[in-house]
Amino acid sequence: MTEGFPSQEGNVPLDDDFQLVNKAGDAQRHDYGIPLAVLAELTHRCPLQCPYCSNPLELESASNELGTADWLRVIEELAEIGVLQIHFSGGEPTVRKDLVQLVAKATESGLYSNLITSAVMLDRAKLAALAEAGLKHVQISFQGAEAGVADRVGGFRNGHAKKLAVAGWTRELDLPLTVNAVMHRQNLHQLPEIIEMAYTLGAARIEVANVQYYGWALKNRQSLMPSPDQVDECVRVVEAARARLEGQMEIDFVIPDYYALRPKQCMGGWGRQFFNISPAGKVLPCHAAETITDLRFDSVRDHSLAWIWENSPAFNAYRGTDWMPDPCKSCKFKEVDFGGCRCQAYALTGNAGNTDPACAKSPLHADVFAIAEAESLADQNRFIYRNFSGGLEEGK
Ligand code: FES
């Protein structure tokens, strides 16, 4: 799963007068010459069935995945165009039998490699082999603080216990650990325990990432959307934990966009610093870009990465600020948040070129807040689990 790719920054914090409080600055100009990091989605296969998975609804079959030779070539190209970090993700990247080989290639090419994993398919020997191949960091997703909630959300029995074991091995092997906690209405009550769990596991960092609603999460929005009261409590819990654990564990925090006043600077700006490579080799400006069905994406099967980064019409569609409509065009924050999230604009307005309704300046902002509040109170708690046949309703 791809939640928690570190490029998906939180909502830009502003005071009531829309004055910039922090972030941004001169470094945020749209000089998008060199991508810094790539999310390599090796496969969409995954034993978990999380109802908020950021993979597209139409998952790529194993037979259409890039082969080992293609990935080895792509990793070389990444280094050539200046990429510094590779995040191996999926689906579940440890499904791939060539993962150790790919990590070794990344190491040889001078790339910092991170494994984004559900952890349930790892054993200690495999993790040690990855460390030996030069893996630098492990990020494990947790669905709750204990097995009852966590295994239900992930749709995978005994997954939570396995994750705890793998987190322990990660630290034994002296690899830095990040806990990725995707939060929503049905697990937010466990947030204090999840933060405590991450600390006890020796995580250097926890991402408290409220669900972002596109793809599978949009399909499950009624079952996942937290109430405004839950979000307020979540903010309080995070602030208290940050004060208590300062200098011991970093806490990243993303609130649900629907309750934000300002949009997040998604992916550091479209086509500006980051990109994704899908299992089939399509190069995407973000992990959810395939939800924008009127864009076409170029593939590493047909073009070099250097060509795609510069010339792909999908990348150039929303780069910089020239594409922006009002109110973005005349907004003083346009080079701070770059108009927010294109995938969310598409999901909520049908046009990826519209202002992200997460922004209070969008004419749709109040409607979106009202949708969120109403759905958070809906008596709909059953998930539609992610799978290769369009989803499976919980209990069926
Ligand atoms: Fe925000 Fe795609 S997820 S631009």
C-alpha cells in the first residue's frame, strides 16, 4: 500500500487571516528540474484488503508487471536523472521474488532505499537479506492498536501480531522504523494507544495519516469519514504526544482534507519533485493519478524516464501555476500549495483543473464539509474490501 509516501505533505498551516505561518519560503518556487524521490509500486498484489488503499480500483494483474530486467534498467535511469530516494511499495512489495535484487541495485546505484510494507509476508531471514542488500529504512503500516480492530480493517487474520514481530526484527537489525498509521472513523479512538505502540516499538517516526478520499477510500467514504469532534480530539492527542515525545519520536500528521481550511501541498506540487512508477511501468505524478481518467500516462516500456519527466503531457498538465483557474491564479499561496490535490479536485468536481475543494476559497468548500459531516454520522460501517474483482463487501 502506498499511504504515507513522505512526499504527500500535510495541509499548509495558516492562521485565520490566511497568513502564512511556516513552510514554503524561497525553496518552494516552481523550479522542478530534478525529481528527488520515486515511489516504485512493484506490484498491486497484496494479502491485505484495506478499504482505503491508494491503489486504483482497477488493479494491475501480475502478468502485466514490469519484469526484473526492466526494473534494473529503471533504477539505473533513476540515478542518472538525479533521483536520491527510492521507496519500494505496492501493493505489497515483498510479494516480488526479486526484491532483494532490486534493493541491491538501488544501493549500487547510490539510491537511498525505503521499504513500505504491510510486513505480513516478511520473516527475519528475508528482512536480514534486505538489510544486507543495503536497505536503509522500513515503514510498516498498522491498522489499529490491537488485533481486533487492526485485523478487521486490513481484512487479514493475525496480521497485527506479525507486524509487531517484524517491527521488532527491524530494530534488531538496526534499521530505522517508521510506523504508518492510517486513521479514520473506525480506528481513531485507538490513536493514543497507536502512538504509544509506535514509541514502544522503537519507531523514529510515526505518520498519523488521516485517510485521503480517492480510489478505494472514496468508495468507502461513508464507512471511514470521521466526525468533526473526532478530528478535534485527534488534533489534541497529536499535540499532546508531540510535546511529550519531543526529541524521541517524530510525529507527522495529516488531517482529513474535508475538514481543512487550506489544501495540502500534494506531492510537493504536481510534477515538481516526486513521481510514481506503477507495476506496469506507467510513470505517474502521484500515487493516485490514475483516478484522473482523462489523463494518459507514458510508460518506461516506451520512453526513458528523462523523456517522460520533461515531456509527458500528464506531467505538464498541472505543473507550475499557469494552468490555474481563479481563485488559485490570484492567490498569494499559489506557489505554496500549488492549488492542492489534483486527484481530489477530480474526485469532487469531475475536473482535475479546478481548485481543490479542501481550500476555503473554493466555492465548493462548504458543500464538501457538509458531505463529510453528514457521512460521518451515517449508519454505514461495513467496508468494501479492496480486491482484484472490484471489491468485496464485509460479511459477504
Ligand atoms: Fe494529490 Fe494525486 S493524490 S495530486
